[in-house]
Amino acid sequence: MRSNLFIAATCALIISLTPSTFAQRGAAQPAPADAPPDPIKTMVDRLDLEKYKATIKGLTQFGDRRQGTSRNRAAVDWIETQLRSYGCPTDRIKYEYNPPPPNPNAAGRGGRGGLAQGGGRPRGNRIPTGVNTDPMKQPDETLRALNMEPTTPGPREEVVCTKVGATHPEEMYIVSGHMDGHGWGEAANDDGSGTALVMELARVFSSPDVVTERTIRFALWNNEETGTNGARAYIAQRQALQGKEDPPGSGKYPEPKWLGMIQHDIMLFDHGMPLPDGTMRKEQRLEADVNIEFQVNSKMAAESMTLAWKFEVANEKYATDYPASVGSHMTNTDSGPFQDIIPSISLRENERGTQIGNGWDPQWHQPTDLYSTYNDKDFRLGLNAAQTTLSAVATLTGATLKK
């Protein structure tokens, strides 16, 4: 039955691709001389590599932003200040996080056991992965001191901001990343890169001349590293409120109906698989791409696959440097709690289960996840993911520019 759903969804997608869409996948087609400017391209062009890098750099001032610490709370405040400066109205999701006592015999979430769910079969050269818990592996004494405060249970907060749709405010896409990290580094890539991407999209969509038909909510989740608890808290608090006008007759929808969820988690480092001696290439591989993932065994698999391919088409038309590839193994990120409820995808630097989990990113949850570790080719991969999502979401929400 599920394979039939996939076939039907794929056929519908192919039928929806007009000849002009297929032409986009080859050489660029010149626009007619009298064609009006493409508003989506104009919005994509407002993304800027230096702004993206500066936002990642700003997040790293708070160290690894581990949940349950003062540095995490300071980062939440900083994110909200930035979003407000863009003109994106903010709100906070508040919840409690009281984890059970740790089980010393359980496999860590960051190790191979933690990546098994939803992941593909391991292939190629592999090196061990895991979460660094040793502060002395961080040689920078200032950063080590910043990250020294341990996590404590209790109240948590996370920031969202919203671009309200002009004609269909009752319908919404969720665009997200997670702002917390761990491992005794700066969490520059995991997930400063995804958080900064979402913030940059909020900046562009909040421009005074940008109008969308549908609503977009930009969410910066907390507690992803503990098991996507921030995303789960959002669902628990908001799912039942979808599409309800409040107050009645006001035309205001505090929680519009969810049409899709797009997560961004680890965007920068695609240097290929480890070499036979366990070392890594120093430069971004020539075959680097933006991975767009859905979960093949989720209840919304067919709809999520269709959404993923729409993002691939947007990448073909609007991304400047790196192509996109669609994969069927989405796992271990904040789109997971949504995957059986609405169409859900995640964008990554690598396939999560088969690549990141097998050592393709040696900075993952390590003291070396620092802003200084990455170069402009790495940051540009994240920028191309931003171009992909901005153009796809602009298309899905009917974004235009005021004249």
C-alpha cells in the first residue's frame, strides 16, 4: 500500500512539472526581454554570505549553548532581540524539562545506537562518533570556562517569530532549526548553522515590501540535543489550537493550520567520507550537496516526499553553487515529532544516519565545532541551503513584492 502511495505521489509530482520546469534543470534559460523581474529571485538575492556568517559568529559568543544553563538563556534572549530588529514579531514557548536519571548502561544518543532509528544502512569508510563530555579536550581555556556551567532541570524557553499571511493567515508553514548544542565547542555547525539560516530567512521575509499569502512561523527550538523536547513541547501546546480564529471574527489565528514543517540541522561540512587512514579532506568536496530528507516509514511519507521534491526543484532554479539531493531517511532532529502529523522534511550537510553517524563530520558534538574550523566554501553550502528553503517557501506561501 505504501509503495502505491509513493508511486502515486511521484507521478503527480512529475505531471506537475511543466516543460519549462524541466528546462530549469539544464542550462539556464534566458528570460524574455520584456519579462518582469522574478520576485523570488529578488528575495533570494537578499541573502548574503557575510550576514549569514555574522549571525553564526554571534551565536558562538554563548559557547555551546547547552540547554539548562545561563549561556543558553542568554542565547535565547539574543536570538529574540535579533528577530525583533528584523521586524518579525516574536513569542516564547515555555515548558518544563525534567529528565529521568541517566542510565549508565544505555547507549548515548550521539553514538551509533542513537542514530539507528530511521537511518539507512552504513556504507563506505567509517570512524567512531559520539558526544564529547570531557572539558579538558577543549584547549581554549576561555571557551572551556564559558561552557563549564552544568545543565540543571526546570523551566525552558524557546523563541518563535511569525510572518502573517495576507490572504490565508489561517494556513502556515513552520521553518525551524535548534539553537542548543553540546560537546564543549561553540556549536557553530550543530546547530548554529541551521539557527542562523532560519534567522536570515526571517530577516528577508520580514522586509516591509515582502507579502505572503500564507503564514510562516520561524522556530528556534531548544532541547533538541536531549531528544527534541522543545519541538515536542510546541506540539503538545499548539496542535489542538490549529486554525482557530481568536477572538472569533477577528481574522486572527494564533496557531494557523500546519501545512508543512522544514527543519535545518547541521548545514556546513560536506568533505566526503573519512579517508582510509581516518583523516578528512581539508576542503569541501566538489560533489557537495544539500541533503533534503523525509522519513520513508512515517505516516506522512508520501506527502513529505512530494514536499522534498518541491525543494529540490527550487534548488535547481535558485541556488547558486550546490545542488540538492533527496533522501528517504530523516532521523534524530526536530522534524521527527512532526513526521506523522504533517508533511515534514529536514535539510542537512550530509545524510544523517548513513553519513554523519558514520564520521563524515568529525566536528559533530566535539570541541572542534568552532566558527574558526570552517571556511567560506563551508559557509556557502549553508547559504545555498538558505537559498533553497527561501525560494521553496516563497513559492509555497505565494510570496510577492509590493510595487
